[in-house]
Amino acid sequence: MVIKEVQAMNLANKCVLVRVETDNGLVGFGECSPQHASVICAVVNVIREVVLGESPFDIELLVRKMLYSRVNGYCFYKIGPGGALTAAISGIEIALWDILGKYYGQPIYNLLGGKCFPSGRLPVYASFHVQLRTDNAANQDLIVQKALQCVEDGYRAIKLRIGAEWGSKFPEKPVDASVGIVERVRREVGEEISIYVDANCSYNVHTAIQIGRELEKLHVTHFEEPVAAYNLEGTKAVADALDLPIACGENAYMQHDFAQLVFGHVMDVLQVDVVKACGIFASKKVCAMADAMDIPVITHNFQGPMGTAASMHLAISTPNCNLPQEYRFDKHPMEAILREPFEIRDGYFYLSDRPGLGYDIDMDVVERNTIKGA
């Protein structure tokens, strides 16, 4: 069995779906990070040539070839290991795991060592993308409404987003407003609901520490990416100054990036994103690094259906993914490509036990949403 075809599809600029077909007719699906979808599709079309004709079983070898092969004198690594290249590799790699699962008649988690959580369900926290606008009362009302909807739907943990511009230096008044929305949500949902706070890399170190001290008083569960992702020393300074756990990792792409986070004691909770970090197996290795240092992992997951399924297969087979994992509360628009929807009940994701990723794709819906030539 060899790889016959690799195709990337830009679904309405909201999801990059990858389809891999073998010569015996097996088809696997994967997903790349949706950021700059047309660019990612173009990169998939460049690197696909080194996997065509190869065995889909050789996942480790093929990932390495997609990273470091030289074609016409140029090394793929120079496309950009900090995003576009690793995202493109991730989509192909996930599709290969889907093929292997279907070939052996097993869900992917069984090929990764089996379930660490035998119930077959994973606790998830509700992640909704309403960015705080400190000067907009209607925006803040919407955040509170969304939080209450999550709780009404059975979620016991939610995430709020308080940052604005990457690495910005907030004056004091917006700091008060950022803490204020968390305080307001805490008052509305009560003390029994876990609140995660994501700053999206927005603050300088001083401001992040100032905000973090206020969030501690509100019993926030963790503070995500308080400073710019590349500022590892700054992230560590924030973590060292606070009792509040610091989470980061969604903007790490290569194993050496994660090694610096883990072995540099930069953060308390590691986030790995399977659609950015070269796929499932590379992410599994990252989780093992964290496990060696007693660091829990929460998969970063705000993507489409195949990325979500891949994240859940990774999490359920990984012992230190023992915290609620991220799940998008507002259904991703491209979940419509699934013939059967995800099963979410009372704050738990019930993972399919069917072969591969476990979910069938409606290609008619894919076709209707594909941007041609992108």
C-alpha cells in the first residue's frame, strides 16, 4: 500500500481539510491550522510530492522528509517551521493516522497505546471567541451571556478572552476593565465553575503580573499566554511571580520549541495544538516531555472537525491530559461536513470508537464549501 494522492481543500477560509488516498482505495482525512488557509493549501501542494508513492505506515519518516527534504536545491524547512510548514505537515500526518486506523480496524487512540480514561469520554471546557472590548458595554454583556449559556449546557469550566493586541502595553484603566469582566462572570456563574483566562499574548510582564494577582483573588484556574509567545523569559517571570498557573504552548511548533518551554520551567500547563505541531505523534512526544516534568497538558483546540477529533484521540491516550480539554462552544461552521455530529453531554466529549478518527465526511458538503483555486 502506497500513497497515491494528497489534496488540500480550503473550506470557506475557515478550515483546511486534507484528503490522502492510497493505491488500494483507503482514504484518510486530516486538518491543518486554519490561519491563512490559502497559504497552507499552497504549502501542502509543495510538500506532497515527497510522500507520493511512499508507505502510509512510515509516518515518522514522512514527517521528517516533509520538514527537511531538499527539492530543486531548496530545503522545505525554510518555508517556515514556525507555522505554515508544520501546519501543512500536520494535516497530512493526521490523515495518515486516519488511514492506519481504518486499515487495522481500530480507533487511533488504540494505536497510540489505548485509552488512559476508560470511560471513553473526556471532560472539556467551553471555549467561545468573544474578545473583550473594554470600552463596549454590549460586548461585555455578550461575554456574560455566553458564559451563562455554557453553564446551562452543562459545562463546568469556561474560558474568557481578555487581551487585545499582541504584546501591547496596556495603561491602568483597561487593566481594571479586563479584571472586571472576569469578576462579573465569576459573580454570575458562582464559585463551582472553573474559569480559564486567555490574554492572547497581549500584555507586558509588569501588566501581566498585575492582572494575574487580581485573577488569583477570583480563583481563576489558569492564565493563558499572558505575554508574547516568543518572550519565554517574560512568561517565566510571570509564572514565578504568581501562584496562579500559567498556560502556554499553542504558538510552539517544533519539538525544540516545546523542550524550551518544558525543561526551562517556563509555564505550569502545556498546550499543544495537533494541527500546528506536525500532527498527532509529534504532539504525543511533546506530552511525554511534559509528563516527565509532572506538567499537565491541555490540547489547544479551536479548530474544525478533523482537528478536534485528532486532539481528542491524543488526549484520551495520554495520561497527563488529565484536565478538561478545550472544545469550541459555538459549533465550528465546518462541522457540517460530518455525517454525524460530535456527542457532547454535560461537559464531556464522547469520542467515537470507530476506526481511524471515527467520523465520516460528507463530500457533497465539502464540495459546496471549497474555495476553488485556493
